[in-house]
Amino acid sequence: MSNQFFRDQCKKALGRLKVADLGSVAADLEAWAESDFGRYIRHHEHRILKQKYSTLPGYRLLQLGLAPDMQSLDYFSHMHRFSINAAPASGIAAVGNYAELPLPADTIDLALIQHGVEFSKSPKAVLAEVGRVVAPGGHLLLCMYNPYGPHGALKFPMQLLSGKPQYRFHNLRKGRVIDWLSLLNFHVLEISYGAYNPPFKGRQWEEQDSIWEKFSRKVRFPLGNFYMIHAVKRVARGISPRTFWGKASAKNHLAGSGQHTTSIRKKNTQPPQETL
């Protein structure tokens, strides 16, 4: 009986390490996003979005996240700004699977992904789908929890102790994500870090930055709770045989060949000289 109980507990603990389907835990993650630490994370993400990326060009903006965040969309001037959520929620007009977006290819000018990748079962599938809908020359803003930050460092012990959904996500290193993006024709332009305080309750860090927060942001310390990647989609175009310079080259080649043939013919048509 004790062995069976031990095996059940081990199985239960290992099950907590698996990343659940985002749609099944979206309600719990939305409640956590409204906690003190969740608002603290969003506060610093908003600060970076407003200061660095609010002037990005384009017409269509897509936002994917853990919870509705209309304030993030308000920082941008795109005419068509909309969000897709993994589960029904207030303020969201569309619900869908992030790995199968109901959008045609090459239509989004700016994709803002706020932790929708690491909380999905297949981060690669979500990134590939985002790469499909972003237009050539379009921008990607990707917010990820830093495995080396305070929240990422507490992930494994908190998974075993509590099993709360905010600790069930993929630990994705910055270099690994950059490699995936390069395979999807995204060129990384900048990486920002933010929210350096530990996930403790009590002080409202979103109202006033701590000394540690100010120092870490000043020296660009790469151990914040999240990192934000700014990338642009670059698609190389093949060389078409109908280009202008191709036609000009062909004409020059034919012209040169014709001159050479004419000179040979003129040389051969001269009468032979008589030898005495």
C-alpha cells in the first residue's frame, strides 16, 4: 500500500512538470495576471513597448497573450488592432489555437506575443504559425519569461510544491529562441530585459522602481524576469530571368556574337591573293 501511494505521488509530481494546454488554464492565468506580481510584469513590458516600439509602422497588429491586455494595443497607432485569446475572456473578440491561427498568410504587419509561446504545448508550432501570418518586412515583438530570472529560477521547486499554472511553462533560453527565429526568416534587431525584482507580494513596484531595478536597467543586466525580442521578417527573393539587366545582358551577348560572325564572313569573302 505504501509503495502504491509513493508511486501515485511521484506520478502526480511528474505530471505537474508538464505544460498544460493553454486553453484549459487560461482562466487561472488571467487571474494570476491581475495579481501584484502579474501587474508588475505587465507594467515593465508596457514601459518598453511605449518607449521603444510604439512608432513601428504598419496597418494590422495582432496580439497573443495569456490574458486580455488592451493597454498594450493602445500604445500603437495601427488602424486594425486585435487580439486572439486561447479561451473566452472579456474584451476579446476572437478565440483560437495559437498553433492554428484563423488568418491568411503574410497579412500581419506587427505581431505582439506576450508569453503565448512558452505557455503553449509546442512553442515551435506557435512560432512557425506566427511566422506564417507575419508579412515580409513585418515586425515581431516577443515577450518571454527569462529562465535565469527570479520567476524562472523558482519554476521547478514551485511546480513540485504547488503545481500552479503560472509555473508550468517551457524554459526557453534567449539563444535557442533566436535560432528558431532565424529558421523562420526573422532577423533579430534588439533584445530588452525588464522586471528584476523577485516574485514577492507586499510592495507595489509598479508605482516606484526599487534601487535594484534602477541599477539593473541602467547596466542592462540580462537576468530580468522577462526578455523582449524585436525581430523583422526578411524574405529573400529569387532572381527572375525576366529582369531588365538580364534582357540587356542577353542583347549584348547576341550583339557581340553577331559582330564576330560578320567580321569572320567579311574576312572569308576577300579574294585570295596570288603569289608570284
